[in-house]
Amino acid sequence: MPRILLVDDESSVLNALLRLLRITPIVVRGVEWRPKIDIFTSPVEALKAASECSYDLAVSDFRMPELDGVAVLRRMRDLQPDCARVILSGYTDLNGLIGAINEARIDRFIAKPWNDFEFVSTLAQVLEIRALRMENEALADQFRCERGEISRVELETKRLEQQEPGITQVQWGPDGSIVIDMDEIAEALRHHGN
Amino acid sequence: METELLHRAPASGEPSAAEAACRTVLHALSLPAFLHRGNRLLCGNAALARLLGYSENQLLARTPDELVVPDMRESMQAYGRNCLETDPEPAATEMTLRTASGDDRFVELTARRIDIAGQAMVLSTCQDLSDIRHVQTSLLNMSQVLNQILDSDPVATFVIDAEHRVTHWNRACERLTGRDWWDMQGVTDKGTIFFGADRPLLCDLIVDGTSPLTLQALYQGEIRASKISEGAYEAEAFFPSFGESGLWLFVTAAPLRNSEGRVVGAIETLQDVTQRRNAEQELMRHRNQLELLVSERTKELDTTNRELSAFMANASVGILAVAGDRIVQHNKKFAEMFLADGQSAAGRATADFFCSAADYEDFASIAFPKLTEGRPFQHEMTLSRLDGRQLWIQMIGYVSNADDPAAGAWWLLQDRSEVRRAQEALETNYARLKETNHRLEEAQNQLLQSEKMASIGQLAAGVAHEINNPIGFVNSNLNSLKHYLDDLLQLIADYGSAETELGAESRQRLHAAKKDIDLEYMLEDLPVLLRESADGLGRVKRIVQDLKDFSRVDNSDWAEADLNAGLDSTLNVVLNEVKYKAEVVKNYSVLPPVRCLAAQLNQVFMNFIVNAAHAIETRGVITLSSGHCGAWVWIEVADTGSGMSEEVQRRMFEPFYTTKPVGKGTGLGLSLSFSIVQKHKGIIKVKSEQGKGSAFRVWIPVDPEGSDEAPALPSEAQGD
């Protein structure tokens, strides 16, 4: 199930986008793409969600009270490198743009007020490129596996990690329980706080 | 007795031989003589006869006493008897004989008793004293005359003899010395009177034959030999004992000589010269004083002269004496200023030092009238050295003699070329400074304005961001709404078609409800409503965009821009100022992109548009035009407003000049516009007519940065 993450401190914007995406299908490679859309007015909450499930696309506002869009998407890139990243902002600040491109490596910058059609078609383009890239990578991995460059286990691990980010890094206790490192979580939260 | 004796002899009547011999002796005598024996004469010689004018015989008839004047007969008789009887040699006596003619003869009669043949006789000889007497009388008279002369001489005079005794002492001398002649007669120690000590007087010294050298020593040079009489001396000395407080006396002393030339005395005169002396002294004092004064004056004059020449020689200004149109003299400094080494300008025409004859005439025409009035004249002008180099000279002229201005003039000349140069440099600098200051002022104003614009831009950017969010979702929502509505309308249509399947009651209720909400109208109006809302939102979007474009906080560098677009976005920003007053007509041509500071040019357009709106009182037309000519583009903002007076047109680009009411205009708009356009190497052309409106046209080169010089202006833009 494809998922999209929307972050904006103004819920009206999120609702409007929600409505838009509900009405307007995103067509990727001729296929109507009806993703599940998660919306967050808090960037921290959004990142928390991002550490729980995998997203195909993250759209963030630039200026927000807790974290700015660049920080959110940078963190998003750390967590899910394959997730496409888009900034939707009415504020055009050169430094912000530089950060967005160099650090968060965003795929698109959409100016507010957005044009609905443009918005949807931009998302479609981004997703199409992402799909292409991933397909390329999968094909390449498959090719490498066939040539014995990587093992089938590695390939499966990668696939799993793609599907459920972090699943391959879970520490198991001797009794089969899952060990949660509170320090790591605190660190992650502190990092978000920046 | 003797006379008797003699008388007796003839009485005897016989003259003895002795007697005869005696007669012969008697006759041989040249002296008058006679012989008697107390009676008649026994004999009288020829000399006696001659003396008395008697013949010898007549004499014999007379007695001796009959020979004398009657009052002397007795003494004659007595004398003869005395000789005859007692004293044979009596002393001679003076007798006065009487001649036959009755004249008197003074004689000295000497009688001697002689014995001849035993007979005593008296031989009397007469010494004729008449001449001596005459001489004596004359002498006496002379002496008296002399005395009188001396006495009546107003000059004090005294005489001494060879023994230094005073022999004469005249009245004036008495008065002078206070000593009487009687006291002084025969006195020798006259010095006490004159000097208070026994000191020889000049006359004493002369009598003593003192040498001139000693005299000089004694009188300390105050003595000199008389020019009039030989051996005489003159001296002047002060005698403290005379008069009330002493007297100055002019003393002359001359020797008196006897017939043999021997000095037998001396005469001294004393003239009171105190007055003269005092006068002389006063005169002398006065003269000395005068001389002192003269010498002082001379010294002063000398000093002044010396100072003057030193001053002239060392003066740091050129000094020049001019008579007529020629230089008489000049100092060193003048030579340094105007001449080559060693040259002199004396005798040169003053006109030689002027740059031209016209210069000289101009100068003369202003300087001479002042100088002829005797007033000093001050002037500054360019003069020329003899070698032709020009100097800026400050000159001051004075006439030498105010009573005679034609006599000539003194000129003081100072080379002010450096000062002049400095002054000119100063003036240039001042002008430059003023210009710089002006520019600085403009820059500051512009800065002020820019800052204002920048903060407006920042504000606009901030506001735009905040507005963009709601615009974003409202816009999106509107789209969604439209979508929903379409769906809803479709649904309603489906319900409508399904109506027939409902019961009559339900159908009626639905009808009522439809009617109640006027569904028909609603369905008709909804798309319009949505369209208008989207329209309005579109306008809000555009305004925000224009505000951002206009402020261009993110783009303040030279960049290519479409001026038409700039004009449009500017118009949008100020539209609310304009739209209620004027209809805006756009008359754009296609423009090439212009390299410019778009934000700044937008400010220029804004100023023009706002001014145009302000110039329109009730309602008018604002025409925005643009055009393109060669390397230039132009933008024009024209209005149908009140227009501007000449005065306003002349001053409108001055900073802070405004015709708007207080608080409405800053007076900076046009001056700022002017400097912005200048920065773009462009120009602003203004056409304005009062009551008809104004048109501002900005000409901008397409690439103002392309070359240092702006490209040649198209002919259209030239002139007004």
C-alpha cells in the first residue's frame, strides 16, 4: 500500500491537500495511484511515524514552529532514503532553498499558493522517477545476485528493509524479546528537536 | 737897598769902569737882565728892552719896581732890597712885568748881589715865563678837558701812571665801582676793588709790560690784543662784587706813552656788558638748544630715512614711486617680482607692466580719479613681468603729496598669485565639495527611500508568505468544492430523475423544499459564485506576487527585465490609489529585455503613477505607454490632471520640494526617480501644461552597463 506523508503546521492546508488527492488520482506509469495519506501538523510526530512505517513520498512545508522543512526532510532521508521528498512553501529564502537541495536533496520545490493540477502532476512525476530508480536498483541487485555478487539473503534483507525500515536492525533478546534502546530513541528525539 | 745902591751910582755921576764892563757883560746876555742898586736901573740889556718894548735909555729912567705890574711893585722892591742887603742869592721869584704897550710878561726873576769895585749891585735876570706859562695853562686846560672828557665819558674809565697810581677815575667808574675819585686818587692796590684781592688789573699788566702769553694765561684765553691801538688788550670777565649779582665787564686797557714812546701809564675802560653777555648767553643757550633740537631732528630724520630705506630694501612687498606714467624708483622686492636679475625699472613706463594697453587704460580710468582726489587706491589685477609671465597682484596706491596729487604716487604691490591660485583651488574644491555634498544628500535620501522600500519588501515578503498559505488552501479547497459540487449536482439530478418513483406525498414535500431554497437559481448561480471566488482569489494571488516582485528583496542586482511587466506589477500595487480617480489606459509596445535594477525602476514608475493620480482632482485618464527606439526604450506615464507651472517644473527634481499637502508627499519621489534614472544612464522628459496634464517619459538604454557612455539618444528624445 503506497503511503504519502504530508507535514504542514496549518491543518487547513493539509485538509485541502487531502481533499485534492482524494478527488484527483495520481497517475504513475498509466496506473491510478491511490495512496494512504498520513497528515501531521507536528514535524516531530511526522518523523515518529516515519520511523514506524515506510513512505513513498514526503511533502513538507518549509517554515514550521518545531522543525523546518529542510530538517524534517533531511531526517526523512536518513530514515528512508528511498522516500521521495518535496517541499511546499510560500516562503522563498535562498538559504532555505540551498539547504533543501543540498542537505535534504529534495526532488521538487512547489511554491504556495499551489496550482492543484500542477501539484498533483508534480507528485506524479516525482513518484514516477522514484519508481524508475527503485526498479533500476532492484534489477541491478537481481543482476548482481545472479552473478553472485550479493547473496539471496542480502537481497531479501534489503527488500525487507525497504518494506519495513529498521526491521533488519532490531536487536533481539536471548529470550526472543525485542530490546529497545532508550538512549537511541532519546538521541533520535533530540535530533528531531533540532 | 740894592736898588738904592744902584741908584746911587749914577748919582755920583761917574760910571766907573767896572760899571762899563758890567754893562758889556749884560749886553752879551740873551736873557733879559738888568742891573740896579735899588734905584734906577743902572743898565738894562737889549733882551730886556725887547721884552718890554722900551729903549735902553728909557729903561735907565725907570726903577725895577716900575717894570712890574703895579700890584707887584712892593714885592719887587722888597725882593731887590732883600738881595742887596741881606740875602745875596735869594730864590727866584715870579713877577709880572708890564711892557710899554701895557702887556704883561711873566718872568722868573732871579737876583744876584754882585760887587763891582766895591759897590754892591743887584743883577737881575728874567726868565720869560710867558711861553712856559702859556704851555702850562694850555696843559692845565688840556688836562681839564681831558678830565671832562673822561668824566663825561659814559664808559667807566680810569688811568694809572707808571707807578700804578690812579690818576683818573671818572664818574662812570665811580658809579660802576661805587668808589669816589677822592678815595681812589693815587691808590695802587685797585685789585681789591675789582677782585677782592690785590691782583694786578689789565692796565697794571700793560704798564708792567707783561708778555702776551702770560696775559693769555692769566685771563684764560678771554683776552685778545686790540685791533685798534697797539699794545692795547681787550678782555671780558665777570666781576662778582659789582652790581646786584656781579657784572660782566668788557675791559680794554691801552698803554699811555710819553713822547719818547716809553710807557708812562695806562688807561683802562670798563664796559658793563652784562646785558649783552646775558643776551648773548641767552642767545647762545637758545642757539644751543636750537642746535640740539636741530641735531635731534636731524638724527631723527636720519633714522627715519635709514629706517625707510631699510624698510624699502627689506620690505616683502614691492614698493614703487611713480611720477606721471614713469617709474621713479623701486625696491628690491619689486625687482624680484617683475624684473630679471640686475634689471632696473627706473624710468620705465608703468604701462610696460600691464598685460595689455586696454588693461592699463581700464586701470588708469579707475585709479587716477581716486588718486587725484588724494585718496588711497586699492586694487587687484593681473600684471605682467617684463619677461611676460603674469602675476596676480594686489596693489595699494597713495599720492606722495595730498596737496599736489600730480606730484606722483607710491605703490605697494604684493604678489598674490599663489593666494589667488589657492583661492581658485579652494573655490573649485568648494564647488566640488558642494557637488559631492549634494550627491551625498541625494544618496542619503535615496538610501532612506531604499531602506523604506527594503523594509516594505521584507514586510511584503513576510506577509506574502502568510497570505500564500490561506490562498493555497482556499484555492485548493475551491477546486475541491467545485468537484464536490459537480458530484452533488449530479447526485441531485439522479435524485430528480428518481422522483417519479416516489409517492405523491413525498414528491410534493420535495417540490416544496426545492422551491423553498430556490434550487433552480442556486444551481444556476453556484458555478458563477465559484468562478467569481476563484477570480477574486486569483487577484489576491497576483497582488501578493506583484508585491513580491515589486519589492524584489530577493533580487536587487542588475538583471534583464521586462519593463512592461514591471509597469504592470507596479500599477497593481498602487491600483487602489488610482482606480477611484482615473481610468488606466495601457498602450504598450513590445519591449526588448532591459538590463536594469527592476525594483528601482518600478519605484520610478510608481512615483509617476501616484503623482499622476494625485494630479487628477476628480476623474481623469492615466495613460501608460512604452516604446522602443534603437538602443533605447521608453516608458511614459501621462495624466489629464492639473499640470505644472513653470516654477514647479523647474524645481520638481529638487529633494524635498513638494506641492502636495503636508504629510502626503515627502518631496523625495521625483528626486529619487531622477537619480535612479541617472544611474541607468537614462533621462526623464517632462511635458506639462497647466490645466491639461503632464506626461513623464523615461528613456533608458537597453544595456546601461554595456558601455561607459550611454548610447546616442534618439532624436525623438532630444529637445523637450
